[in-house]
Amino acid sequence: MLSLNGITVRLGGRAILDGATAALPPRSRVGLVGRNGAGKSTLMRVVAGMLDPDEGSADMPKGARLGYIAQDAPGGTATPFETVLAADTERAALLAESAGCDDPDRLGEIHERLNAIDAYAAPSRAARILVGLGFDEDMQHRPLDSFSGGWRMRVALAALLFSAPDLLLLDEPSNHLDLEAVLWLEDFLKSYRATILVVSHERDFLNNVVDHILHLDRGTLTLYPGGYDAFECQRAERQAQQAAAREKQSAQREKLQAFVDRWRAKASKAKQAQSRLKALARMTPIAELVDDPSLSFGFPNPDDLKPPLVTLDMAAAGYGETPILTRLNFRLDPDDRVALLGRNGNGKTTLARLLAAQLPPMEGDVSRSGKLKVGYFTQYQVEELDGADTPFQHMARLMTGATPAAVRAQLGRFGFSGDKAMTEVRKLSGGERARLALALITRDAPHLLILDEPTNHLDVDAREALVQALNDYSGAVVVVSHDRHMLELIADRLVLVDGGTAREFDGSLDDYTALVLARDTGAPKGPAKGNRKDERRLAAAAREQGQALRSKTKAAEAEMAKLGELRSAIDRAMFDPDGADAALAKLTMTELMKKRAEVERQLEAAEAQWLEASEALEGLAA
């Protein structure tokens, strides 16, 4: 389907691609992998026709359609739904032509072609793709300009998937997605009927989607059958063979050189010595495997603290006067490893900021250990690094009073040693900046690490090194990530942020994956034959039912808040009568205990009502 023939691309006098050659089988799903800076995006641009190579070519069958996401996110007043439908240019052109066509024969041809490309099912297909990528019905019909850049890139991805090209090029498609959307995308791509070439650094994504790995290393390409784990095994074998061959070649070189040194001056052996000199000259050196400092992560271990580190008691958090999360009951101990699950926009970052003391609680209580130190990583920290400063200057500013040796020691934990510590940040790669941000937030050995999408700029090997470092770290970890492999290896507690609160997820990550895929399968409910009157009637009924359920959840929330305040007042009356409410202060301890038990019973009933309404609302949305 795709042939890469001796592609060479030079940038700044250096060969990024050096005779890269490979042939992708028809309808294969190929993962393009390699270290950061290896040239993966450059190769994708060559294949997409956006960059002319200095030598070689990328060839496809004549008439094959290629799809690639542009760098700029779509914008304007068009809606996501309209943008995705417009991506099928043939369908749009045929519908436009049919609207003004008076020729019965041509009109028949148009409708025949529309039937052939399944044009009338296109709206439901577009909606299904948008739902899978996180757009509910309301979001599908809002102007693109009302969305952030990340959400608009999701629209671009949806449009690309909808257009169903013969060669689908995806360059790190999960960067703007949450875990739920990544799971849907995996499921979608597994059933894709054409050829896929995808750049990804997520091991599970590659294992679940691709059937070949195309490895880009030092400008050349090698195609391996199987997923990423199979590639790792084959690469390890190849590296072992390479090391053995290099060792053998080194011994052979020494033997040839010794012969030449001994006999080159003796006439009877001169020809033999000369032939050995030629053999030495023809011998192609086998590259030595070198240690990569970009794989260096070392989190300093904190002092011991007694549990709990943080306790939330019916806490609420949000921005302005509107809480995003309520009824938060959560305890974090020194040895906890917690993964926060849930779609983007549900409040994972809000909960992370509350735990990091960057947001005050709007309601309820938040208790923290007095000596607690928190390291909080976000993508904003990576983007806000001063490009004119060096890693040493960044670290020295934060480590006030520390010696230069101590500053360099902390930087060295993360691969910034020697000249690298004095390199301007603007010259660092995205992965190096992420490592620098991690070095900065862990400078004082925090007891709690909160990591919000820490892997976005890291390649597969660097992610594996980060996982190993986190498993060696003795403090508590809270992580938000769409990298399922990372979550599986470091998290022992799953917390689902959904429906305006957070609760323990009783199951494994595989259980959660099955839940998400079961919820997201199929198109939005509606009449099969597209009767618009029926669609409007059903949509109105669904909105009415949803409004009733939302009212029920709000009423239950208000009741729970009131009962929670009453329970706290009773607790004060039981343990601090002088500071208690006047009416409660008159009651005996026995009466207070009975009243508290009654409040607990009412609170459980209100929580059950809220849960029932929330689940019904979630089912309606699905």
C-alpha cells in the first residue's frame, strides 16, 4: 500500500532521514516508533506530501486517498457536527449538485452514487464518532470558536476518521484525548478497513491497535511484525546479536592489526599484510549501544510522615461561586498510588488542585499533615519555563541557599549533568523540558507527587523509565494520565471523577475499560429511518426526562449538604458543648447519639436517591 524508497531528508546539514526504506503491507496497521527527535514527524510529513525529501520517494497506488491532520486546529462558526460531515467532500459535492439538478438521468446517477457511499447514514456515523471522542449532543452543535484548542483538535481527528481515507496517517493522536476517548479510538482503529500509519508513544495503544512496528533509528527504518511488546522482544534479540557481533568484530580487528604490525615490514608477508589492511578498511564498524541520559529519572525519597497525608470530609471544590465537585470523601496515606479516571471536563484537575492546596475547599473540611510537602506537575509548568535560562538557573532560583554542587546533584537525577545543565531551555526538546519540570517540583523531596498528564512529551522508553522511577519512589502518588500502561504499573487505587463527585472505582483498569467501551458503543438513540419529526419528538422527550433527573440530583445534593451540616453540628455538640448550637446544647448525650443515627439514616437515603438519579442521567446521556 505504501512504499518508502530511500528517503533522505537533511536539516541544518544533518541527515534526519538517511535512505529510509520500507514497504507497508496492504491494510496493515503500522506503529511508527523511535526516540524523540528521531524524525518520525518528518517522515509523516514526507508521506503526506507536505515535505519534499532530498532523495527518495513515498509511493502509493494511483487514486488512493490519504488522510492527515493539519497542524492548525479548525475554527470558525461551524459546529463540530457540520465540520465532520463536510470532511466527506464527495458526499457534500453530490448533495449540493442534487439540490440544483434538473436532469433526471444525472439526478439518478447522483442518488445511485450517494447510496453506494452510504451517504444517508453519514449523520449518525458522524455523531457516533463525535460521541466517542467526548462530544455530547449539546457540544456537537456549538460553534468551534467556543472550544479550546485541544477540543478543536479532537474535531479535526473526528473529521479525519469520518473521511475514511485509504491511508490514514495519525501523529500522536492521543495527545489531546483523555483515557476514555483513547479507549474508544483503539476500538475504532481495530476495525478500520484500510492502511494505518500511526506515531504513538503509548505501549498499550500500540499493542491493541497495530499489527506491525516500523522502527526509526539513526535515520533508517526496520519493519517488525506484531505489536509493541513483540517488537521489544525482537529488538532485544537484535541488540544482543549486535553486541556479540561487535565484540567478535573487535577481536577480529585486533587480530588483523596485530598481523599487519608484525609482518608489514617483511617482504615475504607484505602482500598478506596489505590484504589484511584492505580488510580492515572495508570492515563496517558496528554501532555501539550507548546509555541515553534522557532516560534518567530519580525522585528523592521524603521523610516519613504519619498517615493520613490528606483527608477530605464532604468537601466541595470549584471556581468562582460554582462548585465542580461536591461530596468529596477521600483519604490519602503515605504509601497510596492513586489514578484519577474520568472524561476531560469532569473535574480531575480540580480534584488534583484541591489535594495540592492550590484550591481552597468551598464546603466541607480538608485536613493535611502539618509537614506535608507536595510536588505538583502540569503541562503549564513545561510551557512556562523561561527559554532564555538554563536548567541550572531554574533550579538555583528555587533551591535558595543551596550550593552549586547540591543544585547539580538534583539536576543530575534527571539527566542534566555537565554541559546539559548549562544549555538554554529553548534548545531543549519537549521531553527534556518535561524532565526539567519534574526535577524542579521534586527538589525538596515531597511526600506527595501529583502528576497531571506527565507523559505527553515522553517517548516509549522515557515513559518506561518514569514508571520505574515512580515505583522506586517511597512517597504517595496521584496521577492523571491517558497512558494505560503507566496506570496499570503504578496505581493500586482507582478513583472515578464523574457526576460532580469522586468515588472509589471497585474494579480493575480492565473492568473500567470494558465499562467505557460498553457505554460508548453504538450511535445516539433515535429512529432508524431518520424521520425528523420523530427525531425531534424523541429528543424533546429525552431533554424533558434529563431535566427531571437533573432536578432530582440537585434536590438530593441540597438535602445531603443540609444533613451533612446537621451531622457536623451534632458532632460539635457531643464533643464541645460550649461552642454548640443552642438547641442541640440542651440535649443529653443519649439524645444526641439517637439524633445523629437518624441523620445518618436520612443521609444514606439521600445519597441513594442521588446515585439512582445520577446513574439514570448517565444512562440517558449514553
